[in-house]
Amino acid sequence: MIEDYKGILVIGEIYEGKIRPVTFQLITKARELADTLNTSLSTVLIGYNINDMAKEPIYYGADKVYVLDNKMFDPYIAEVYSAVLAKFIDQLKPEIVLIPATHTGREYGPRIAAALQTGMTADCTDLAIKNGRFIQIRPAYGGNIMGEIFTPNHRPQIATVRPNVFKARDPDTSRKGEIINSAPDLSGINIRTYIKDVVKTTVAGAKKIDEAKVIVSGGRGVGSKEGFELLKQLADLLGGAVGASRVAVDLGWMPKSAQVGQSGITVAPDLYIACGISGTIQHIVGMKDSKIIVAINKDPNAPIFNIADFGIVGDLNEVIPIFIDELKKVLNK
Ligand SMILES: Cc1cc2nc3c(=O)[nH]c(=O)nc-3n(C[C@H](O)[C@H](O)[C@H](O)COP(=O)(O)OP(=O)(O)OC[C@H]3O[C@@H](n4cnc5c(N)ncnc54)[C@H](O)[C@@H]3O)c2cc1C
């Protein structure tokens, strides 16, 4: 019965002993939705040795935090997470489930939906309540329209939501909530995958853009794959990552994982430096929430200047080396 399903559940994501920021972004938005629907907001954390972090979701708006703590949950295995979370959700019966659209969330989310025989809206860029209904919003038809999706007959309504589309509120450490240590139901889990070792590889210049505080991003104006080396030098000095427009990705200058924008990744760093990027709407929707936007473009009429806090009209091959020299002086490098 649809009426049996109540409240909102956010599935938290833990990585390297910390709750990832996307969890707090989703809790902040879910609090707003829960208040509009006059319902409760819970978070479930799954991992091993995670009790210390259980109070954090409360600071961002959760009423209850369920903790599923077991050695089996570290490292992450999709089969285990999806089976355990599906059973947990089946018992809790939330009306809405929000999952981070990260590599792991994108993997276990659809498996949970299949196990519960409900639908799932993947990769949402916005969520809303309209006429009392939960509306899941995401680009459709290659990003040409924004689809508004409502699930009339299935519960729970499950959505994966992109990181950085919502801003996390400032944590309120005086907020009170309930922490519930749940015994995870491990019965009947058929694990076909065992992780023997986790080997980390770092690729030069491949720092991830989704959680970077500084992003130096390049577009067609960078001119070539080699041209991105200059941007990388600047990013390295600032401790940042290198991003790209879709054109730069389509031309094979940068990997798809670096693409900022509507059909790429949404970012909200403290500093976004757009180099040789014209500023089309599809790029801007992916970076407009950056705290400070600096644009370098040789065309004074480029639309990127309309949203830039600081604009430099000039050739990026002349401007960026000046930035680099000045930064080296300031940083004594
Ligand atoms: C459905 C759909 C989804 C899309 N999704 C995305 C997306 O996710 N992300 C995205 O970025 N785009 C996306 N696009 C593409 C988008 O419409 C633009 O084509 C793209 O963003 C333009 O990239 P650009 O700014 O690098 O290139 P251009 O628009 O060609 O701009 C290049 C800029 O570089 C400047 N320039 C040239 N040489 C120099 C120099 N030496 N120094 C300084 N400036 C210089 C030029 O003045 C110009 O302003 C999408 C399009 C569609 C239809």
C-alpha cells in the first residue's frame, strides 16, 4: 500500500573514513522537502567503524541516523550494499529515497530499485514538491529539455542526485536527533565478488573536479591537448584540478571526467578560472555556483564575462604565464 510509505531517507556516502560532502548537500535539500511535506528525514550510514561520524548528518538536518556497521561493508562491494540497503529500506518504508549519483550510488541505486520492484530516476539535477507531489528533475533528450518526473504508483520513489547541485547548509552542532544502531540483515546475500586488495593509482593531471576547491578550466580557446599543460601548471600551484568544456573533451584534449556542464559534472569550487571558454548556457549551468569566477577570453563580448567576478580580456597564452609567475613569487616557489 502506497500509504504505508512515509518520510524521506538519504543514503550517506562514506569514503576514506569521512562522510562525503554530497551527503550533506542531499540532507540539506531533503530537509527543505521534508518540511514542505511535513514529514520526517532519516539518513542511513553504511560502513565499518563509522559510529563516530553518526551525529554529523543531524547537524545538517536529519531527524534520525541509522548506522549499519559491519566489517563486511569495507571495502565497498555493490552486491553487498544493494542487498543490505534494499532489505533495510523494505523494513523502514520511506516514501522517498535519495542516493548520491556518485560511482558507487550509480551502481547500487538501480539494484536497490530492482530488488524493491520500484522505479528510479537517475542523475537528477533538481528536486521539488509541486502540488504535494515529489518531482524529480533531470536533463532529457541529450540535455535539450529538463524532464520533470513523478512516480504515481510505486514506492519508494528513488532518485540518484548529482553532487554539487545543492549547497550544504552550515552545520548546526546544537541540533539534536536520534542515532539508531541497526543490526544489518546479512542473511541470504550471495556475494560473488571478493576484494583482495585496493590499489590506488594517480594519473598526472587527473585530480578530480567534483570536490576540488579550485578549478582551472579550458575550452576550445586552449587550442590543443598540449595547451592544457599550461592550465595544469596553474592548477597545481593553486592546489586545484583541471576542468574542460565539452568542446575540449569532444576534441580529445581532456577526458570526459573533466567535463563541466549540463552533460558533464556540476561543480561549485571556491575559485573557477575559465580559460578560452565562451560561456554557453550548457557550460554555465555546471559552474555558476562557484564562489569566485575568473574568465580569460580574447573576445570582450564573450558571454562568460556576464557571470564572471573578474574578467581579463586577452590571450590565455599570455595571461596564464603572468598568473603563474606572480603566484610563484607569492608562494616562494
Ligand atoms: C545538449 C547539449 C549539452 C551540452 N553539454 C555541455 C556541457 O556539459 N559542457 C559544456 O561545456 N558544453 C556543453 N555543450 C556544448 C555547448 O553548447 C558549447 O558548444 C560549448 O560549451 C562551447 O565550448 P567552448 O566555450 O570551449 O568553445 P567556444 O564556444 O568555441 O568558445 C571558445 C572561446 O575561446 C575564446 N578564445 C579563443 N582563443 C583564445 C585565446 N587564445 N585566449 C583566450 N580566449 C580564446 C574565444 O573567444 C571563445 O569565446 C552542450 C551542448 C548541447 C547541445
